[in-house]
Amino acid sequence: MPQARYKELVDQLAADIRAGRLRPGTRLPTHRDLAAREGLALVTATRVYAELQAMGLVSGETGRGTFVKEALPLGQGIDLHAWSADTVDLSFNYPSSPGQADLLRAALRQLAAAGDLESLLRYQPHGGREHERATVARHLASRGLTASVETTLLVSGAQHGLTTTAMALLEPGDVVAVDALTYPGFKLAAEANRLELASVPAAGHGPDLDALAALCKRRRVRAVYAMPTLHNPLGWVMSARRRRELVAIARQHGLILIEDAAYAFLAEGAPPPLAALAPETTVYVSSLSKSVATGLRVGFVCAPREWVPKLERAIRATTWNTPATMTAIACGWMEDGTVARLEDDKRRDATLRQGLAAEVLGRLKRISHPASYFVWLPLAQAVRADAVAMALMRERISVSTAHPFATSAHVPHAIRLALGSVDLATLKRSLEAVARVVADQTY
């Protein structure tokens, strides 16, 4: 049986298991029956089941046969946390700088000494108090946006911002163009709001804009979800020219642009955001989760003024308002320069970690930005991502496969490594294990 056909059968069975077409507990054909059905040698049928077992999808029981397992959600969730305390988490980024806990202690003491502490115990305006919206607007102005109190809203993190944008501005059944590999959180928001995602392939450092234009001629596309500055998971930064071309397509077809800038702070010298080029049709979403701390659930949305009432209603329907104490701390840190200092620290830290990854991973093909907190590892044609992930899990290392990021029927065999959640010594040892496991799977 040709190598490509053999791998196709492994992928077909794996896809049927993940999709639930083959349910946990299902008894699969015997090795001999599979060989007869597919027209392959018995040894090859045995190899197919061995690969599925290495991927954690089936189990073989002597004298009973091969059964579908309740698959671990490797690569099926959203940047899954480590499975246990002794597992190294390379699937989720929660970068932290030394001394951040001390900053929080000082901020809490400062709040405790404030004269209007009682106000933090009451409901807040849905989009944030006016002076806090003004603070965030100034922060966004440093990102190149023309933001104001009237166009700026506070939300509980970027994920909340994306979800409220989908709720407020889109209708069930609307078509949203997305990258073929995109942030899994937006996939969840789309699913919750019953949106249809239309996949757009990549072309270099950005989406294939010719393919997007063709899609808009074939389908009634309502919006585009984009990460022009430091794409997750591919790390690209779209050029100024391509941003202008994307804006031109949006204006031609009346599209809403949803700009996710959660990691944009890491890419210094990037071209202006889409929201600066097309403020009349762009919703800009970001947060302090990666730049400051993941536990500080404060994000922001900048949108055309006429859309703000709809967004405020979506905030009311989901969280009513951001937690007042967290918002007060976040705005204080924006005003006194703490956020800017932490962002500088994390840019240096991410650059250091990317250098370490380049050194350890050596000749393995990598796709990344030199100052990002993740690396995309495309795997050789014969290597299966789930098998690599399972082998690493046996070494207590958690990684993401391409499944949570994929929006097309074709799911590439690749893994994403999050670099920002462990100390440098642990990261080095873990990356060495990744390089070894991938090499073992390749040869």
C-alpha cells in the first residue's frame, strides 16, 4: 500500500473518531477484516491500528479486539491548560514578569486608601465609567487609533470583547471570513452565535486577499475576523499595503472588520491597525491579559459610535459591567506607565524565548515572529500531530495540535508551542524533548 494511502486511512479513521462518527467503545474491524476491506497487507493493517493507538484514539485488548477510546481533548479545546501540576504547559500562554505580584499588592493598598472605595461595590455603567473609558482611549491612541470616550468600551478580556461583538453586530447564519488557521476563541464565539465561518487560505504574511475577494463575490459575507498584527498561531504581521487592500475589499462589499489585537503589543514598528485605516467599519478588540496578566480580565473595544449602543447591550446581557476593582487597577497602571513597562519587559522576554526555541529546535521547520510567545511547527508528511502530542504527554508536556485553530476541512499536521508559561530552564528541557520526539516520529 503506498505511503500516502496508508496515512490517508489513518487520518480518515482518526477524523471519524474525533467527529463522533465512531463513538467511544465501538469495536473496530479485526486486523484481518480491515486488511481485506481496504485491500492491504495484514502487517499494514496492524500498523494502521498501532498509529491510532499511539495517537491515543484506540486501545487494543488481547482476545477482544481494537476499541475506540474516549479521546483526550488534545488539540480539540482552546489552548488547553496542563493536565496536572507536574505537566509542563506549552499549550497556553500566561506570560508573567518578575515583581508583578508586588505591583498588585501596591495597587490594592492604593485602592484601599482611596476616598471613594465604596463606589467600587456598586454596579458600573455597562461600557465602563467615563473617566476609565477616557484612560483606555488614551492608551489606544498610543497604538495609533483615534479613540474617544464615545467609541471606547471596557469588557472582561478580549474573548468577551469578541463574543459581545458577534452578539451585537451579527445575526445567526451570517457568514464571517476567517483565516484557515485562526484563534480558537473566535471559533467558539461564532459557534455560540450560530455564525458560519468561511475559511480563507494564507498567502505569505497574511490571508490570500484574492481568495477573500472571490469569496465575497460568491457568498454574502458579513464580516472578516483578522489578526493583522501578530497572528495567532502563525505570527505574521501584515504589511501596510495588504492592510489597505483588505480595507478596500471591506468597503467594496460592506464588511465589518473585527480586528483582534491581543498580541499586537509584541510587534514593534507594525503598520497602523485596521481601525486606524477604516474606523467607520472596524471593531478593534484587545486586552491586558497577555501584556499584563491573564487574571486581570480587563479588555477594550473601540468601535464606530453608532455601534456602541448595541455593544453596550451585549455587555449588559453577558457581564453587566467589568469588575470595578480590576478595572480601577488596570486604568491606574495605564496612567502611571506600569502597562508600558510591563509590555517592554514582555517584548524582551518573548524575544529571548524565541531565540532559545531557534537554538534548541535547530533544523526543524518553524513559523514564528521573533518577538512572539508561540512557535508553529509544521510536521513532515509522514508524521501525525496527535502521535507527537501523545508522546509528549507521556513525558508530561502539553502542546496544542492544529485542530483547535483549523477552520477548513483540511487540518494540517502541526503543533503549536506556547513559550510564555514556564521558566527558561524548564522551557529549554521541554523544547529539547519536543525536538527529540518529533525526530523519533520522523525516522
